[in-house]
Amino acid sequence: MTIPATVWEARKLLRAARVGTLATSAQGQPFASLVTPSCAPDLSLLLLLSDLSEHTRHLRTEPRCSVLVAGAQADANPQTIPRVTVTGLAELVDDSALKARYLAVHPYASLYADFGDFALWRIRPASGLYVGGFGRAARLGPANLGLDPAAVASIAAAEPGIIGHYNAEHADALPLIVGQPGKWEMVAMDVDGCDLAQGEQVVRMHWSAPVADTDQVRRELAGLARVAGAG
């Protein structure tokens, strides 16, 4: 599925984000705080929040919020940093699969994930803005994020089997894909890429383009291994 370059860059930023800024409000007063997001297969943002936090108290009263994530700074001018802001409604979710997905990319959070005051929240993107630097901006919304619901569901259903297969049968290729030695495991996968982990180190690997089926996933993984091996 072909999508605009700016939309693809925004999706990759969201999928790879491990830290971001959550903006909430209380009685009209904005409040910004650091959060550690991950993405559900459908690109919803997942947050593990404590009831003791100020922003959680805000969300329980006013679920409208936004999250800003940013990429790497390429030069001395911070205005050139690619970033994306999404807005939406935050909601509590009691979903073991989504919680496992969150912990797959934030494994350190398993130390407190089951504490009584922590819960998983989901923010479905309703609108947003991608800025790739000067003169490169695009408005975002559910319709133009380019997600194919059938592909999202198909890859999500196949994810456990593919992850199990590659960890068991292709473990030697995973360090090549990451570009670092060690015992790496695939821990998550979606239509835009996969996440590989070694202990608490988690690396996001993007596909060359969004995939629609498991054959395309296999080709993308083989391509990543070939490129890394050639390098």
C-alpha cells in the first residue's frame, strides 16, 4: 500500500518512540509531562500510568490530550528535528495482549507494571501534525494515516507464529539485522516493522514500506539481513 512520504515518516516516528511528552489539562490549565509510549498494532499509543501521577488525575477528568514524540537531532538546529504530535481521547484498557506489547518494548517496566496503582491507557489518534523540518509538514488523521485495517488484523494474528519461528529458526540472523552482536530476540511486529530486544535494550527496525501479508514480512526480514550482512 503506497502512502505519502510524510505519513510514512510520521508512522515510523510513532512506532519507534520510547519517550514523549504528554499534554493534559486541568480546569483549562495545560500540563506537560514525560511519558514512555509504545504503539498498538493499529497505531494507538499505549501508556502505562500511575494513578498517583498528576497527568493521570487529569485524564480521569478530561480525557482529551496530545502526545509529542521526536526523532534524532541531525544538526545544531533543533528546529530540524522530525516530530509528530497526535491528539485523541485517553481511555483505560484492560487487555493482557496490549500490556504484553507495551512491556515488550519497555521491559524495565515489568518491575512495577503489576503494582495496584499502575494501569494501561490507550490513545487512538484522532488528528495530528507531522513536521519533518522547515517547510515539511502534514496534517494527520485516522483517514490519512494510511493504515489498512485488514492488513493490521492479518499481521497481528500472524505475529506470535512469526516471532516464534524467527526466534527459534533464524536466531543467527537477528544480530545481523540489528547490527550488534549478542543474543537478540524478536519481541513485537506490525505492518510497519518489528522490535528486537536483548535484555532491556530494544531496537526498532522499519520495513522498507508497510506490509500487507506474511510473505511480505518474510521478504522484509530477509532483506534486512542481506543488507546488514553485505555491510
